[in-house]
Amino acid sequence: MSEERIERLVRTWIATEQQEEVDAAVAELSSGNASLLPLVKALGEYLTSEEDDQRTKGVEFLSSVLARFPREKLNRQSVRVLVTFYCGKLEDTETIIPALKGLVALVAAPTFTSTDAVEVVRALFRHVKMKVLIQAQRFLVFTIIDTLLANHREAFKGMVKEFLDGYIAIAEGEKDPRNLLLAFAIARVILIEFDISAHVEDLFNITFCYFPITFRPPPDDPYGITSDDLKNALRACLNATPSFGPWAIPLFLEKVTAGSPVTKRDTLQTLDACLPVYGASMARTHARKLWNTLKLEIFQPTDPETEAKALKSTQILIQTIYANGADGDSQEIEGLAKEACEECLRILKEPEKSQAKPATKVLCAFMSTTPSVARFTLSQAIPHFVRLFLDPDEAPNRAPTLRLLSDVVAAARDSTLKDLEVLDEDEEVPLSPYKDEVLGVFSVGLKNSVTCKHALEGLRNLVTTHGLLSDEELGFIVHSVNEILLKEGMEDDDIGEGILELFIAISTTAPRHVTETTLPLLFSSLPDRAPPRSADADRLRVWHILAFLKKLCIQSDLFEMFVVRLSTKLDLVCTPRTAAEGEESDVEPSAAYAHSILRTLADVLAIKVDKEHPDVAKYIDRLLPRLYHLHIYSALSAEESQAIATDERLVAVSAEIITLIMQVQTAQKQDAFIQSLFAAYFEGQASQIADGQPKLPADNSFKPFEPQVDPLQKHLVPLFSAAVVALRKEVAFPTENEGTVLHSLLLWSLDEAQTSLQRDACNHAIGSVVNKRAEGLSSFLSEELDTFWSANIADTSVPAERRRNAISAWIWIAKALLIRRHSTAMSYAERLFVLFDDTEVSWDAARAIGQIVRADKVLTKRNHAVIKILYAQKFFNALLPRIVEGAKAPGDPRRQNAYLVALTSLIKAIPKTTYAHELPTLMPLLLRGLELPDPEIRANVIDTFLVTADPDAKEKSAISEHATSLVHTMLKNSMVSQQPSVRLRVSALRYLAKLPSLVRYDVLHPQKATVVRELAKALDDPKKAVRKEAVEARTNWFKFSG
Amino acid sequence: MANNDLPAKIELVAELEGHDDRAWHVAWNPHRPILASCSADKTVRMYHYQLNTSSSDADSSSPLLKFSHTTTIPTGHTKTVRAIAWSPSGKTLATASFDANIGIWAQEEDEEDEGAGGGSGEWECMSLLEGHETECKSVAYSRSGSLLASCSRDKTVWIWEVHPDSDFECMGVLMEHTQDVKCVAWHPKEEILASASYDDTIKLYSDDPSDDWFCATTLSGHDSTVWTLAWEPTNGKYLASGSDDGTIRLWRITGGQMSEMKGECIMALEGHQGSIYSISWSPGKKDEKRIAEDGESSLGWLASTGGDGTVVIWEITERPIAGSDRSKLSSRKIAQLDAAHGVFDVNSIVWCPRPGLEHVFATAGDDGHVRIWKVEWKNT
Amino acid sequence: MSSEAFNPNPTIFVPTKSKTAAAFLRSNSLWLDDGERHGDAEDYEEDSDEVEEIDQDEIFELIRSISDPEHRSMTLEQLAVVSAPQISFDSADAQRQSRRVTVEFTPTVPHCGMSTFIGLSIRVRLLRSLPNRFKVDIRVKPGSHQSEHALNKQLNDKERVAAALENPALLEVLEQCLAGATP
């Protein structure tokens, strides 16, 4: 290492102040025995120069080098020299800044000793005037002190007074957030580590003067300091020492009382952090004042959030006061808990008044404080409510009383759930002592329709309290609820709901009681024969019971019984005993009743499948054979009275059930099932599918797909498809060529099918197979479909009806291929365009475009369909340009409109995100779509507008641009005088209601008067549903102002 | 329908739409063919009208008058413009607004072209009379045009002296009423002012030789708010008042600036359901087919309307009582029109003051429309 | 709003569940509504041109949830200030196009200074939500307020109501109370 090099570096740097020299110097010095002294020597003349600027530069260079110099290499000797050097430079106003930079590095050096530390702080305290330094420089000072404090605390403890005086002087009046974060950290250390007894007040002042933090970070804050950072750092100071208590608490109280909601909340949170530290005795001395303040926030809450925080603080207050309080007998509770509790109970003498609610909230809050307080509170509250309830003079107030009591029970329950300190394992449930009286009160409450609702809620809270009720107590509850179940339970929705929730709660732990007593009760109250047409009341009752069962019987034990009992009912209803005179002629009610039973089964199954209940699978053997038997039996049986189960409305629901159950089967199971299904539907072996069921009459005559078969049999084709659509893709048809099967189904749907249900069922089956097994279907997909297209769709001599049906079949095939993104998929869609100027089916073809991509209930993951992501985008991007162009192209209006129809149906069918960016282009076209005569199309357009109407979206120009015409078309479409379609009117009004949130006031306000006036007409719409929307819309426009 | 038995019929002449909100009041210019209307939309709309030459009174197929909207004054009032009044000269228009101010409007100097109805000149605010504390509800010029009266919810009636160059001086603030003052109306001849109030009373004022205004008498009798007043047009011997109690009362006013003033209620007309918001009194047209009993003389037609949306035309006649200076008043309903503005309230009804058009009146309704009507005696 | 409370601790009443029959009860046919139809969101009987008259309950729906100016967290219904039975139609004009409705409300205390405001909020809600042909009278329940007559007179003076609605400060509070009420 050559001294010359160093000196050269120094000279160049002084001249140029380039970073390179610094780096070079660092490199140079850190090599070898690495002492800084040569540098100091080399700098000598500058460091002592008379030229201020020269001195500054000199020190600057030294510090810059030091800053990058490997600390561990700093030897003791250098450190010594530098310490003295820098401390000296602190006096010199020209060099103080670079000196501070240097010290930042220096104090971090390992060889930096406590003696150095003391010397440095003394120098700092003596020479540094924070007022004259800028933020960044002050930051250096804090950094230095922070480092020193981290490494040499003990040394300073020896000079407490001097150190604290010095530091306080430094920290006082700091404003910069970044420095404050550091200052708060330092303060916390001091407060915790040092004997501050002589300085409490000063320290309090330099910290509390910042409370509450109102700092809002500037948008371009380089340090990204949030006001929460500051709040937390400050809190960490405020709760660093108990000795702040006497000063802090009054200040907190003042802030809570006087502050803005934000301040209130901040203060309450801080209070929560501090109280435990300040300690029990402190809390006790201020208990009254604190409570009075908190009470205000709870009883006259500014807003729910603050109220919640106030309740939390109350809990903390109580916890602090009774923290290590002898956890003995609850009677010993004295002081605040006792007084507050009594205070609340006084208020609760009037349970019907509005103050009763907050009072109860307080009691509930007490539940989660300390075991003794919780126990005490219960010992006071529960008897109070019980007394109230039993007091004849208070009879009118029983409802509110029970409501509040049930709240308390819930709180007691949750207290044991949440924190286990409140309750050691071995200890009994806090509610146990009062179990009997509470249970008693609630069961009395059941008997009266006014109190029933709350009684049920209370019981539910008891039932859900872990380890409280014995099994026979549960039995007792179920029993007493059963008594009201069939009357009030069925008449009053609220009570019905309450009972339901209670039973569901019980079923999770003790289903036995429900299955043994409640369910039999319900099932036996379902008639074996349909109520006749005239008996509306009976029918309503049936529906109520079914609705109830539907919600109740989700749990597997309950469900099992439910299936057994309902399928039995089904048989009874669908196979009426032979003609009793008279009513026999009318099978409609029986069909309707059977339908409602099936519906209920289907709905519960759907729920269970959603919840992925494993027990669903087994019903492929327990339920499906019965269903198929039921339907096939009635299709085969001669006399018309037996034909109930062939009613398509029933078939449709059974189909749902079949699909639901098939979905959850393994491939093997499905394979076996499909075998027997084919046997039944194609080989005249119906009994195969009705395994284990009574013999079918003439079962070999069941041939639903044969031409000229009894129409009743055709009704059952959907039950075939229902199973097929849920097949996994590895499951094959039991036939050598699936293509031929599909082809025959295709033709059957055109030639034989008699109803749209049958036709759709066929198409679904075809689509589902095509989607899952396209690989093996190449010939079907090419030749056979080509001929199908030209023979049934393209050929204009074919009757329009047949062409339409063919198109819907086509849709399903295209759909099936599209969602798996099959290479040929697009070609099937594009073929449709050639029909756009067809005189008969142009609109059907146009609508088809949308129907192809529209999500459906058949080709779903649940049905194991093969779905590739982004197929909708692909489809949209491929077709949109062509459609837009077509819609704009001059010429044949039919053609143009067809394109508009295609556009609307397409957009309606795909997710918003797919087309949102295109909206500006599409808007004008869609507006034209609003002029089309077909109300459905118009409604679709408006629905599109509705989904794309996002008040938060930045890009709303598309809407603003057309605001005026939007307003007018929407008004037009919302008037009953102009628009018979309710759906359309509703959509239009909904959009009008949204507009004010979408378009700036200055753009829209010219329309305000008109809209308000015109909407007055919509308020007089003959339909309630429409009026409701009109009210909403008009209100929004009234409120709409600049 | 009972209305058919009545001797006269009311026919629509024109419908003037355009206000964005409830129309409160209309005023015919006394000299020029201009109709002004004001509204909660804070604007005043001006219409020019002319006789439809093609039409004779007989043929009602083509309307009597043709109206055209000439201009809309935004006024700059920050709240509803509740009432308007033309000065007798027809040169200035006063606007009373809920913003507590009275606006005085005149047209730029190029308006001497009659007939044109001053279509061209811009209407400008010549001055703004501040003083009322709350909503102004009515304003009126005295016969001579030298005085302007205004009233407000602040319970006061102010009387302003009109100086040249739209300079106004407050002559008196009358704090007689105990509630809002709804309406002020000047005597057709003398400088006597009547005011009607929410406190159910009517008060009459005049000034003493030293120009100090005072309340000369109070007329009590209505059971609820008195909304509207109308003096018998020719001599002002009678005052009519319409009230929330659903009745119109006729008061004989005796005395005046010279002698002590008195008012006695001599008749109550019933025929409306609910509030009567506006009445107007015109000389009317004689019923040729009716042989006047000796001494009987017509005091003209009184038109009334209100919350029930009905318009009623009453003919008031006077017959001297032999051997007394007093005379007997009688009234008959000569025409009625239901739902004059559909389901909406009618807020204002005003006869056209211009010669030959005494049978024409205008109404303003909550639907924001102004409608022009004519009353015709039935031929058979 | 004045700061002193007229009734710091009013009685709360359990709302009377608006009788909205479950979906399947609405179709008074033999057949239970099909799941499909629940699924496909709204389904209106497009064809039926049967007119559903505006009735007591529909009007009550409009005002029940207006929040009380003194206890914003509570609705007029909860405080039993309004109730369906307190809404009545003038049977006389059942045939006529325009209908008279009288809405009666009950202040929680006879000296309640908020009554005018409550009445006003009901008036405004109905002004905005009922067809023009409905003429609404708003009155306090006879004997329920010390200055009953003055209140009724004021609430039914259209000029005063109109003026009140042009008072920004008042309107703001009004909107807040109604906001709790947006149907």
C-alpha cells in the first residue's frame, strides 16, 4: 500500500468528489493490515485547513470511506483516534454533518468500547443542536444513539440523569415520521431498561405529545411509513412502563370523550395495550372514570365499530382489575365488576327498552373476562332474567326478556369456547348451576307464540354449549319442541326456522332423538293419498312439512330414514288403489303430490352432493332401482289411473335425482349400471334396472326407443339420458360402436321425440358422450353429421319446426366439442352463419351462436365433462369480428338483425371479463339491439349492460358517451304502456337505478328532471315487482346531485 | 255529470309545458300579450300569444289564442320561485322566491314594439330586494304601481316604495300575523293592502298621512290557513278569500283611508274538497240569455281551484236592498271542471286582464304545466 | 338536529314479519314450484295481465325501515312509530282514479320534538315512491302528541314541505334517515 496512492486519491477527490475515489480508497485501505491512519494522515492538511470548505470535504471523504470500510477490520487504535477526532469535529459547525456520518459507521464497530460510547454521547449532547439540523441529519443522530443504546446500554445506566437529560433535549420536538419511528424505539428501550423515576414526566411529555397520531403518509413517501407503523411504535412506548399510568389514563379518557370516531377507536385500542401494563391498582383507582366513559360509547354508540372497541376495552379493564384476583367463590367479587353489573341489571329491569340491549352486551362482555367475574355475572344476570320472566306483572315483556337471556347464554357458551383460561378442563361449565331454571324458562317460552322464537334460540344456545346438557335433557327438549312442531312450527315462518335450526343443532350430536321422535311425527303427518284439488289448506300443510324435511334431513342418519319413508309414500301415491267412486277421474293432484315429494328428494340430494357427503353413493342401489321401477311400472301398466309416474313433470325431477346419484359413482359402479340401463332400454329387459323390486308387468314390452311404441314409454327416455350425462369419460356404452348409438339417438330426437323434454334429454346425452369420447367418434362427427346438416338443417324444403330441432341438436354437439377445445369445434359454429339470411331459421341460428358457449347444467365438471379453460374466450375472439362486421354491413336488414341477435346472445352467454374491453365498440350495436322488437333480446341487452355496469371501473366513457340515449331507451322499456314484458321493465328500471352511479353528474344531470318525472309513471305499474324497482330507481335519481 | 247542468262551459285553449318541476304561479301582463309562469325549477317562462284570426267565438274547433314560448329566465334565485307579479305598466316583473329575496326584472330598451310582446329584449335583473328572513311567498304591485308588497314565512309583510331606475325603499315592515303570510293583494283603487296567513286570519292595512303603515282590521272566520285573496275588480267593495278549510269567503269591506275600515263576512262558498290554493276575480262576460232582475248588477266572475284539482267559476251578483244603502250579494256556480291538470294539484288560477279576454284564464299545476282556458255561456 | 334527547330510552317492538309467503306458496296451483324455476332467478308470469293494486302493506313496506332521527340505529317500525294498520285508504274514491291515503304515526313521547321531522321523512318517502294519483295525508295518532294540531297542519302544508326540501342541511339528515329505508 503506497501512501502516494492514497494522497493522490485524496487530492482527486477533493477536486472532483467522485465515488470512484472513495471505492478505490476503501479497496486500498482494507487490504493489508488495514488501518485508516494513513488516510487520516493523508487528509491531514484538509482536516485542519482554515478553509471551511476544505475541512468539510476532508471530513466528508474520511466518513465516506469509513462508511464503506469493513467494520471488523477497524482496529482499536484507529477507533480511538477517530472517536476523539469526530467528537472534536462535532464542535465545528462546518464539519458536524460529515462527522455524524462518520460516527454512524464508527459506533457500529466491534472494537468500539463503552468508554467511547460515553464520550460520543457526551459530545453529541453537548454540541448537537437538533433545531438547526435537517431531517436527514437528525436521522443520523438518532441512528447513532440507537446503535449505542443497543450495544452499550450498561455504560449509560451509570450516567442515567445526564443521559436522560441529554436525550430528552435531543428528542424533543421531533416531527419527521421516519425519525419518530426511531425515537419511539429508543424511548421504549429507555423506558423499560432505565431507572426513569426522576424523568417520568419529561419522557411522558416527549412521547404523549404525539398521541393520537394523525399522520397521513404523503403519496410519494420514499420510506413508505404508514400511520399504523407510527401508531404501533408509539403504543409500544406508552405501554412500556407502568409509571405512565397516572398521566396517561386521564388523557385517554379525554380523547375518548372528545375525539373524532377515529381518535376514539385509536385511543381505545391504545388503552387496551396500556391498561394491563399500568396494572391492577392503577386500573382500580380509575375504574369509575374509565367505566363511565366507556359506558357512554356503549350506550350511545357513535358507530358499531367504536361500540365494539369500547366493549373490548371494558373487558380488558375488568381483566386487568381482577387479573390475579383470588379466583375463589364468585360472591367475593367487589368493585367495578360488581357495580357495573348491578348498574346493567338496574337498566335491565326494563328489558323492552332500547337501553336493555347495550346493557346485555356489557354483561355478555363480562363472560369473557376472568372466571370469577364470569361466574359472578352469571350468578347475577340469570336469576334476574328468570325472575323477570316469572313475574306476572312483566308478562308483556317476556319476549325481550328471553331474547336477552338467550344472548347471555350464548356469551357464556362462547366464553368457554374462546379462551380456556376462563375454564380449566376439570372445572364445570359455567352455566351448569343454572341449567335447570334456564331450561325451564325456555320451555315455558315455547308455549307462547310471542316468546317462542326467542325460546327456541335460547334452547339452541344451550344445546350448542359444549358439555352442558345430558342426553335425556336433549331428549326432553326435542320432545317439548315436537309438541309445537306441527302447529306453530308450520304456521309461523320464524318459529319454523327456529325449530329447524334447533333440530339441526341437536342432530349433529344426538340425531337419535330426532330420528326416533320428530321424523316419525312428520312423516306420519304426510298423507298417503294426495289432498284433492279443493283442499288447499291440506296441500299447503304438505308443502310446509316437505319444506321442513328438506332443510332438516341433510345429516346422514336423518337422510337415510327420509329416503326410505318418502320413496314408500311415492309408491303409495303413484299407484292408487282401484277406483273408489268419484275422485278417481282426477289424477292431477296425485301427480302433483308425487312431484312435490320427488322435488324434495332431489333438493336434499343436491345439497348433500354440494357438501360431498359420502353417503350419497350408496343410494344408487337403494333409491335408483325404486325410481326406475316406479316409472317403468306405470308406463307399462294399462289403466290410465296408473299412469301418474309417466307424467313428464315427475320424470324431469326423477332425472335430476338419477344424475345427482350417478355423478358420485366410481367408474366401475357406473359401468355396471350402464350395462343394465342398456339392457332395460334397448333389449327389453326392464327388470334389470329395477333390480330387487316387485316384478314388472310384461317387462319385455318396454322398448321406449322403438318406433310406434306406446307414447307413455317415450316419456321415460329422459331417465336414460339422466344416467348417461353423468358418466365418467372412461365409461363406454356396452356396444361395439357408440357412433351408431348416437346417430340413432339423433334421429330419434327428430323423428320420434314428441316433447321438448324428450328432445333435450336426447341432445344432452349425445352432447355428453361427444364431449367425453370424441376420440372414438371421428366418423360420426364427420360423415354422419355432414349428411345430418344438409338433410335436416340446410335443406329449406324441410319443415321449419324440424330444422329448428335439428339446430338445437347441432348446438349440443358444437358445445360438446367447443368446451373441450376440439380442433373441429369452431367449424360447427361457423356453419350457422350461412343460415343468417334464411327466411325461417335465421334468428334460431343467430341465437344458437350464444347457446353454444352458454354454460349449462349438463356438461359440467360434476358430470365429468372434459372442460378446457379459456374456451369461451377463444370462441368469442374467433367470432366477434365477423359478427360486428356483419351487424354493421349495409344491406338486408334481416341479415343485419340476425347478426345483432347473435351478438346479444353471445355476450349474454360469456363472462363479462371476456368482452369488457370491447364494450366501447359494442355499445352502439347493443343499443341498436334495444330497438329490435323481441323483448327477450332487449332484456338480454339490458342485462348485459347491467353486468358490465361497474361503478368502480375506471373506464366508463363507453356509458357516459351514450348516457342520453341510454336514459331514453331505458325509460321507454320501463313503461307498461310501451312494454308488456315484466322482465324487460324490471331490467330497464334496474339499469336506470344504476346510471347515477355510473355517469358523472355534470354529464347526466340534464336528464334528471325528465327521469324523475317519467319514473313517476313507472311507480304506477300494475306489477308490484316493477314498482319496487321503480321506487329504487327514482330514489337514486332524487339523491343524485353534484 | 252535474257539470253539464251548469249554464257555462270551460274549454281548453292551450297547454304550455316546459317547467321541469311543479309550476306555482302564472301572471298575465296587463298591457302586452305576454304570459309568465314560475316554478320550483327556479325559472320564469314567458309566452307570447295572439288572437287566432281564423277563429270566431262561435267555432271552437280552432283555438282562440295561439301561444309561443319566447324566453326562459333562469332568474338566479337559489330556490323555488313561488310567485310573480307584473307592474301595472307591464314593464317590470317581480319574482318572490323561497330564497327570501324579491327579484325585479325588466327588458332591455328595445321593447316599445307592442304586439311583438317584447319577444326580443333580454330580461335582466334590475334589483334584488333583500330583507325577508325566510321564504317569500307572494308579491304584488299596487294599482298605481308606486308600491310593492311582499310577504314571507318570517310572518312579516313588507311594503316597498318604487322609485325610478328600479330603486326601492322599504316603507314599513308589518309584523301583525302570528304565522307565515301566504298571500298579499292590493285594493284595485285605493292604497289598501290585504294579507292572508297560516294563522287563519286576513289583515287589512293602510297608511296614515305620515306614510306610516298600520293594520286597520283583522278578518277572522276561516278555520284553517288562508291561501289566497282576490278583490272585487271594479270597486273593491268586496274581498274574497280561499282557505285550507275548503271554503271561499266573501267579505264586505267598508271604510278605507278616510274612515275606519271594517270587514264582515257575508257569504261562504262551498264546492271544493280540501285546500283552495288560488282564486281570481274578473269582470266576466254578461249572460245575454239571462234577464237581469231590476237593480241587479253583476260583480263578475270568481274562479277558484286547489288541491282537488277542480276549477269552479262563480258568478257574483249584487242587488240593492230597498231603503238602505246596503245591498244583497248572491252567487251561483256557472261552470265547473274536474281534474283540470289530471291527478295533479292546481296551484294557481288567474283571469286574463286584457280587454275582450275577460273570459280567459290560466292555471298552473303540480305537473309543471300551464293551461289556458276559456269560459263560454252555453247557447242552448 | 337538537342535541338534547327527547326520549333517551324508547321501547323497542319486535317487527311484525312482513307476510312474504315462501316462493312455492305464491303459485296457488296444485304444483310445487320447480327447483329449475328458483334457479333461473326471476320468473314472472309474463302473460298474466292481472293488476296488483297498491295496498296497505306495500305502502308500509316503503316507510317501515326509515330510521328514527334520534336513534339512527332503529327503524320507525321497531319503535312502533308506524304500523300497517295505521295506513288507511279513503274508501269513498275506491272507483276514482286518484286515491286518498292517510298515514298515521305515533311519536314515542308526546313532547317529541322530532315528530315534524319524522312526519316529513314519511312524506318525502311517499312523495318519491307513490304514483302522483295518490294524495297522502300524514297525521299524528290522535292524542299522541301535545301539539297535534300544529303538527298535522304543518305536515300537510305543501308549501312548507316544498320549502323544507330546499333546505340543504335538513335534506342531508333526511336522506340519511331515508337511506336506512331504501327499499
